[in-house]
Amino acid sequence: MLAAKLSRAVFNFTHGKNLVYNTCWEDPRLDRIALKLTESDRLLVITSAGCNALDYALDGLERVDTVDVNPRQNALLELKLAGIRQLDFETFFELFGRGRLPDWNTIYRESLRDALPQAAREYWDKNGKFFHGRGRRPSFYFRGSSGFFAWSMNAYVNRVARIRPQVERLLEAQSIEEQREIYYNEVKSAFWGPKMEFLLRRDSTLSLLGVPRAQRRQLEKFYPGGIAKFIEDRLDAVFTKLPLKDNYFWRVYMTGEYTRDCCPEYLREPNFARLKGGLVDRIHTHTTTILDYLESTSQTYSRYVLLDHMDWLAEHHADILQRQWQAIVDHADDNSILLWRSAALQVEFINPIEVQLGGETHTLGELLEYNVALAAELHAKDRVNTYGSFDIATLHKNSPFAASDDNNERTGATEDSVSHGALAHSG
């Protein structure tokens, strides 16, 4: 179909030319509980903006490998790694906490540039202006394609809805009850309406957030009211059911910066010191696909964080998805734990995938044991609240799991079981 081709072209242009994610939109507090991280674990994760790789590293993992096909995402993580190694905490917080560094040119030239690998150096030589703190988008968190979307939404809040004071009071609310009162009485009716619904149904808009057409179609098909209603319900949940005082995900996109009390773990001074003390050296970046990386390495892993990229692969490249899972199985320890998210309310495409193990053919449904109860419990607490489902699975290699019907048919936490969310993030 022409619409599908145009949508893919827009999505590929957005992802092929830009830094897409300037911050991670997956809640690592949930992931760390689900993964049960220990100092002997080796983790493979999609890079995205690198925030969560740094968060996981704080558990003292043996190794963290980040993989992303977009070199700009790895350039961002490399800048964070260089900043941790080279800068003092106050300067680092100005850079990635406030998203601006007025003396960027001097600090970059004297402290950061030579600490970067060549590809990252070339990128930041050209794009250091993201941190200058000037112009119409004065914060780094209003840069990149997702940052442009955030800036646009802030412009709408300021100039169309004219509710900036109400939004600021919402962010400073001291209780769920206060949040709920401000949101329903002063914010929602001014922000949400036919114009916003129209905007959020456009593939071009969603591409800025890294949401491919395949993920939008999942929600249009299975969620009553489609993606616009889904987003409306998710906003309702974030602002009226979850405390905002530590929700740094929404704060940074609504203000362009973090605060000392509301920020990712790597931006807290004691954690910054621990990373600088050696933990940062356990993080390694790779610009390639998960499949190509795994097929080129002998490294094995006990933990995997796969984000939501399988939604797109399942619709467009099922053969690559099968090969990727074979590579994951080949490089996984027995009883490895894997996490993934999806725009789908129920993920149906993983269990039927066939892989070879010990000279025999198995479906993933025979090897994966899903922790449905924990996934539902954690997903209900997700501060981001923008995914349709969340899966936690243990891979049994030495003794294939005798999958029950529930294990095969109902994977992860879904809209049927908890109140949560789903604007997908491909990474």
C-alpha cells in the first residue's frame, strides 16, 4: 500500500538522519527488579540514549554491552562516558542534567574531544550546538527528533493551551490527589481535543518518537478508540495515578531539564562518583544490529534488555527476527533473563519462533518461562507508562521449560490485567 510505503519512508528518513532518542523512555527501576542483577551478570542492551546502561552498571555488573544500529545513539552514550571520566560532577550535571553548557566549546575542546572514539568525535564536532543553551530550543532535551516533538508539545502548552503555570504546579504537586485535581480541573480540557487527536494519529508525528507504522497498527487494531485514545488514557494514568515527584521521564520532556531530586540515577552525585571510580569502564558500545553483533562475538550473556524493536522486525523481517533469536539462544547462559516491551497489548509472535538447541528444534514457547505476575506488578508502576505490554522471561537451555497454555497464550503484562501504557521506543 502507498500509505505503508510512505510511512516507512518517513520513519527511515527520521531514523537514518537523526539522533532520535535524547533520553531513555524505559523505566530502569522496574528492569533492575525484573533482572535480579548481580556482579557476575553480563548484560546486552539496546543503547537508545544510554541512560539505562549507566543505571544497570551501578549494580556492579561484570560487563554491559550496548548495541544500536544508529551511530548517533552510541555517540551520545560515548559523550556521557567521556563526561563521567573527564568532568567534575557540577559540570556534568549542567551538561546532562540541565541540558545546556554555555562554555561547551571550551570544555569540549579541552576535556572531552580527545576522550571520544573517532565516530563520536566527528558527530559532536558538528553537533555541539545542541548544548549551547541558545536559540528557540535552548536545551539538549529539545534536540533530536524526539526532542523536537517535546519542544513542539511545550510550544503548544505555552502558546495554544496557555497552561504553563498549571503544568508547573502539576509537576510540584505533593500528592496523587493534588495531581488529579490539577490535571482534570485545569490541564486536560485545555490540552486535549480534536486537534491533538488528529496530530497523534499521523505517522509523521509518531515517527519523531520512534514509533513505526507497525506499532501504530497494533493499537489501532486492538485498542478501543485506537492510538489517540490509548495516548489519552496513558496521560490520564501518568498524571492521576502515579506520583510525579520522581517521574524524571515526563519532567524532562515537559521542562527541558531534570532537577537534583528528579533525575536518572547516573545524574546523582554519589552514583556519578561510583561510575567514575571504575564502573563506567565496564560499558562497551557497538554500532550494528543485535544479530550482526552476536554473530561476530564469542561473548555470552546472562541478561538481555531488548526494548521494543521486535515489533518492527516481526512485521517486516520475520526471517531476521528468527535468526536474531537463534543468536540470542546461542549466546545465552542457561536461565538467562530477558526483558522486552511492545506496543502490542499481547505479544503473539515470539513463542512460535523455532530455534535449534542441542541438535533439536524447539519453539521459543518451549524454552521461555514467563513471569507474568511480576511483569503485571511492575508494569502497573511504570513511570513512563507508554507501552502496551512488558515481558519478563527466563530462557531454559539445559532443561526446556514445559510450557503451559497460559505461558504460550498470555505473555507479559497487558491492558487486560493492569492499567499502564504504550508509545513504543525502538532504540
